[in-house]
Amino acid sequence: MSLSTNNKRRDLLLGRSLDSIAIVLTMRCNLHCKMCSFWKSQKKDPSYENIKSILDNAYELGARRFDPWGTELFMRDDTPDILAYAEQIGFREIYVVSNGLLLNRSSLLDRLSKLKSLVMIISIDGPEAIHDELRGNGVYNRAVSSLREVIRRGIKTSIASIIMRPTLNHLDKIVDLAAELNIPVISMQPYNRDLAGPDCDHLMFEFRIDEKKMLANKINNLLKYARQKNVLIYTENMLKHVTSYLAEGVNPFPPQGCHVPSRMLVVDIDGNVLPCFEIKKTIGNINEVSLSSIWHSDIHKEFITSALEKKCPGCLRACSDVEGYNNEINNIFRQTLNHTARRFVHYIKKFSNP
């Protein structure tokens, strides 16, 4: 790509409108998962009025996707109100990740089922013994029970799993569960050191360099098995990087740089605004300046340029542009969650092999 083309591309991305907003709603959690340290935080939840204000400002800047973020979002009693407000003002996509344990209330599910923009993503990392070892006794059965009930209520649903040492040999069971429940799309992402925290024994979850070949074979076999079961792992294009990421700590970069800071903002529990989930440097605080001022600020433009020039830390998160999968597969994921698994997979095959 020529320098002129690169400059035009950069200028285009610098001038685009906000696409999505992620807001940390709570750091409270009802579980103490071994691969996560977020539950240790004692910080106070942001107020309902503050969250509404952020959503209003984000919508005015162009955002139509809302990612509530944090630990277990339904620790907040007003989470359904927040989701309903986002849809009411015009957000068309709302993705909520939950461990599922607090979703067994009819009144809550009644409200969630009315939200047409909502996708509920339940975290399940393996069969019962593996999941409960990581998250707590009895958690698996309660999570799967909630998953079945969410599906029965007609709420768009997916499953999220973590690729790590304890789960590697059991991820095919997640594929089986998705196939059984006619869930066409699931997500699998690698263990993340930042989420685990500095006190975690990372060797419990990552792999040694001499295990790279084994890890690569396992992931390739998993992808083949998912295709046989007509289940799409929508993070498929990033999985080729998981081996180096988990065995060597290599953070990949998209071939043409990362677009994420040019289309999203993350607001943490203290109101600090970050350019993405991975870059931990604050570009402003919504308690001090407006979201619009932060979005249009010079420091934000610097982070956009830095990511495009591969000068950011790099990452392997589902929001990244590694191999451009986010622009292609994720859009298909958004458009087809209401279709049957058979029609979805037929389209994917046609798209991938014209």
C-alpha cells in the first residue's frame, strides 16, 4: 500500500464518527473465578444518571453499539433499565456477557425478552467438572439452565469460552452444547493476563514454547469439529495467533494496523475514557470534560494514528482487527443471529469460498 493511500486511509479514520461505546457498569461479582481478578475490586458503581448521560453523548457522536462492561452486570438491579434506555434512544446492538447465575428470575427475563437489540452471551468454559473447577461448585448447571431459559424466551444468544490450559482438551464440548441448543455462533478467546491480574499463576493457564505444536493441532482440530457441527466460531480468524500468544506472549497486529481506537471508546469505573480495552492510558475523564471533547481531542487522534502504525501494545481481543475478521465475520454475526444454523453456515461457506 502506497504512502498516499495510507495517509488517505488514516485521514478517513481520523474523521469518522463513533461506532460503539463500552461502559463499565460494575466491578462487583457473585463468583471468584480463578482466571479473573476483577471481582477483587471494591469500587463503587457509577450512577444510573451518569450512565444515561454517557449513552446520550455517545449516541449523539454516532454510536449505535453498546457494550456494557465489567464483571457480573446483573449484580446491579438497574441493569435492565440501562439496557432498555440504550435501546429506547436508538442503540441497535447491545452485547451483554454474563455468567448466567442471576438470570433465573422471570421478571428479569420478561424485561430482557422485550429488547430487540440485545444479544445475551453466557460464559461457559467446558463440561461441568472443568467449568466448576474454574468458577465454583454448581455453577455449570445453573449457567446452562439459564442459557436454555434465555433461548426459550426468544432472546438472541451466544456462548463465550476461554482457551487456556484447563479447557483446551474440552472445548469440543462447548461446540456440542451450541449444536444441541441450535446456537449458530460462539466466541472463543485466549486467556488474558490483564484480566487475571498480576497475582495469578499464569503458568496454570498458558503454555510452554515446546507445547506450540500441540496447541496449534488442538485448535485446528477444534475448528474442523465446529465446522462439522455447523457451529461458527466467529473469532476463527484470530485463532491462528493463539498459539504464539499463549506460548510466547506474542501480541499480533492487524496487517494494516488496528482500527479499533477510531471507532470506539471505553469508559472505566472511574469515568476515565480509554481508546480501547487494551490500551490503559486515559485520554480524558467524563467527570471533567465532555465525551465529545474527548472524541475530537488531539490525544485521541494520536492514539488512532499509533494503532494504525502498529505502535500500540497489540492484542488478541475479539474487538481487534486481526486479519480483518472484525470487518467481515463480525458483521455477518450481527446480521444473522436470527437465522437458523444451517442457513448461517451455508452463507459463511459461500462467502469464504466464492
